[in-house]
Amino acid sequence: MIDADVLVFFCAPYSRYPTKPEDYSPSKLVDCPHCNEKMWLTEKKEAIISANKMDKEIILACFDCFIQIVNDRPELREHIRINI
């Protein structure tokens, strides 16, 4: 059950992982919406994002941008729960 108002999906950046990380399920390269650099998006994360019918805010970012987002929005720090 997803009970947060914000869904956060962070992905391994291609610049640090030129091949898909071994612990990732099937993935594809996509552009990070924040820095436009390539990152690995798993099929599982993509399916959850596509199925979002709950009007939740979705934050999709590479690791580096995710850190910046949390620094810019400190209120997220108290509510981050990693499910994937």
C-alpha cells in the first residue's frame, strides 16, 4: 500500500553505472527530468509511475539530483520511506 503524498523514485546515473546495476531488475536508459543526463529506470518503477491514478506528486531523479531535491525540500527528509 502506498500511503505517502509524494512518490520518490531515484535511479542510478549512467555516468557512474555504464551498465545496469546488477541489483536492478530489467531497466532502460531515460533522461533524468532534472539534469537531462541518462539514468537507469527499472520496469518496476516505470510501471508504478504509469499506473499512478492517485494524484500523488512523483519525484523521478538520478541519485545526484535526488540529493539536491532533498536539500532544497528538507520537509521530504522526515517522510522518505524506501519501498523499491
